[in-house]
Amino acid sequence: MKKKSVIAAGLLVVFALAFGGILIASFSGIKTIIANTPIEFKSTPPITNPNPTLKALNEGFMDISKAVTPTVVNIDVTAAAKKNENPQGQNSPFFFFGPDGQQQAPDDAPSRGTGTGFIISADGYILTNNHVVKEAKENGIKVQLNDKREYIAHLIGTDPNTDVAVIKIDATDLPVASLGNSDDVQVGQWVIAVGNPLQLNSTVTSGIISALGRNIQIDQNSYAINNFIQTDAVINPGNSGGPLVDINGSVIGINSAIKTQSGFYQGYGFAIPINIAKSVATELIKSGKITRGYIGVSIKDVDVKEAKGLGLDKASGVLIQDVVKGGAGEDAGLRVGDIIISVDGKNVDAANQLQTLVGTKRPGEEVVLKLFRDGKTMDQTVKLKAREETKTNDTSLNDNSNKNEQNGTPSSKSFDKAGFSAAELTAAQKKAFDSESGVVVTSVKKYSEAFDRGLREGLAIVEADKKSISSVDQLESAINSKSKGDVLILKVKSPQGQVSLVAIEIQ
């Protein structure tokens, strides 16, 4: 049996060798085939007469790009490093700010980044973003023109409240961008963004105006003028400071930020209206700084429940949440709970709209506010003042200030119809809140009406429907006076002295 297996295996090997030889012999004689004539590539377009509208649109975009690109510059910034800071200045996880590619080396080495700007005068004035150049070292701003010429720029001035900055290079006969009128911009119109995203110089993208008057609250600056143009034109890190232009090639905005969870474009870009930037640039070039007049009030948009609680027939105007002591508003007799309907005859329905209108005024100038108060309208003239730095009240309260103290805190009372509990103020809390009256919120039911309206544990309630509250019994009386569906307006105060109104619909 073993002998037969050996013979069979040998025969199999011989067969395999013979078959391989046949294959080699068969293919060794193959010749390479060469075409007698070269391939003729088709060059005739399938559509010889394209749609005239599309052709005109195509040519229009090319014309705009050719006209605008020479006025756009690349800005390279060298800045002193700061420890424990986001080098891109990203103050919110959803918004990108800061020069593209900015990287911080260890041991406080300088950081570098790039941004964009555009030329507004033949002798070298350039508009860009404050956040692009604000941290630049001396001689740390380098500008490269579209024709590759390079200059060291001088910082003329910055305005953090609008995120606008002006720099200047020593040059002449430069191409100048044409500035349009952002007040005429309409949602849906075509726009083009030009800039240097991701270190890709002279990049052109297109889109439409998606929204106007966006108040995106990028940072925690309550004095910032947030009145952005929203666009879906692709904007990425490095586009900051570049122009957003209309189909005439006129600049209608300065690209400034994007809404993103990745740090890169996800569909939402924001630009500073050029009318705001023009006003700021004019003053910066003239004096190197911005001096604005302020009313001295804390404001917010009026919503349906606040309108109902304050007796307004519809949600319109801007609600005064707090009045700064010694400010122009206090001098003029403005009160918490007043609703500003118009400024100098111009209707306002958003806080950022009011900030924009007042932000064009200087200290000493007057504005006429139309107010809604206690069911009536009235005109009030306010003489604006310069801004004073906000001082935080000294307080002994911490995050657990509302918890029961060692010597016993009065027990809290629950108000189920409103969704929260409150207790009397202790002596320490009265001192911390700088208030002899009021009650402290001890708990807020999660996802209740009070929770959804912004009431939080640790706040002091000092008024209910414009009546002072000194005890939980008084607060209970105010709540019980309301029927289901009625709105109770609470004036609340934080341990830091911040005052606001909370409108709660009784359940």
C-alpha cells in the first residue's frame, strides 16, 4: 500500500511539471499589441449652448473674484504665548475665534497664526478682526498682499465690543475694496467670502445670506454688539477678518466666526455688518480708540410670557432687567420691568438691535426712548454716559450659600404651582445679597416651569409683580392670587448683585 502511494505521488509531480512547461511554452511567444493610430479624446462639450442664466451666473462669480481678490491680504501674527489659554481664543465649544494655525510652544515661546484682512485705502489702511491681531507682539503683524509683497503692519486700534480692528502698512497705490451698505442686505441673496482659510491663500467660496441680526453671544462680554450676518458660504479658521461681498463685489460684512462642534466649517458662518465696521474704523483711524455712550441697563428680548405678565399685548420690544446705579438710565428714571419699544423713533424688538443703535452714540449725546410701563407708553430722554467697569459686589455666599447654615435656617416652603421652594433670608444672606427684604430659592424642580424659565437655587426673590417680598408668606400670597395660565413676574438677584426678571406661568 505504501509503495503504490509513492508511485502515485511521483506521477502527480511529473504531471504538474509537464503542465507547467506547456503553459510557459504557450505564453512565451505573446507579442505586445501597439495601436496603429492614437486615441482621439472627445473635446466637444455635450451642451454647446449652456443655459444663459447659468452662464451669466458663472461669469458673474468669476468677475467678482477677479475684482475682490486683489484687495484681500493675508495676515501673519506673532503673539506672546499665554499659559492655560486656548490659543485660538475659542470661548465657546460651538464657536471658533482666532487666527488659523496658531500654535503655542512650551516654555512661553511665541505663538503664531494667520488671518485675513482687506484694504480700505490706497495708502495702506486695512480692516480685520480684533481677535486676529489683539495679542500681536511689537512688529508681530506681517501682511502679504495678493501680489506676494510683504510688509510689517502697525496696529492702529481695536474694538473688542465689535471685534473690529484697523492696521496699516506703509504702501501706496494699493487696490481698495468697495464697501457696501449692510442695511440693504436681504436673507437669501448671493454672497461670496474671500480669505485665507487653513493657510490656503486667496480662497473664494459662495453661498447665501441665511439670517440677519444674529445674537450669537460668542464670549461673555455683556457690552459686545452682537448683530451678525449669518451665511452658509464656507468659512474656516483663517477666514477671520476677510470680506463677505455681494454680487456687485461690495463688502457687506467682515467674516468673524463659525458655529461648530469640530472647530471647522459645519454650515454656519457669521460676519460683522460693514456699516458697524465702517463707523468703528472711522473712529479708530481718527483717535485710535472707541468711546461709546451707554444707557446703563441690563436688557433682554421680550418673550410671550413676559409680555403677558407685564400687560403688553404682544411680544415686542426690549425688557430692562436691571438698572446700573449712577448710570444714565437711573438718572433718566428708567426702571426694572420697563420695556423699550423704540430708540429715536426706530422700533426695536431685540436686545442686540438696541445695542447697535445706541452703540453709534457718544457720551453726552441724547436718545429718546419710547417705553411701555404699567400699561402705558411714554417717551423718556436719556443723556448717555461713558461706560464704567462693572464691580462685583463683595459676597460671603458661595455655591452652597442657600444650604441650611449651622445655627439653623428657616425651613423652606414649596410652591408646587410654580415649581420651586423658598425660605426666609438669614442675616448672612441679607448682607451677601445687600438686601433687607426678599426670600432665597432653596430648590427648583427639574424641568418645571420655574426651571425652564431660568429660576435657580441660590437666587433671592426680592419682588413679585413689582411688589416687595419680605417673607415666604407674602410670596405664597402672590402666587395664590394667580389662576392657572396667569404669569407671575419675579424680580430676582444673584449673590454677585445681578438683577433679572423671571416670568413664570402658573400651572
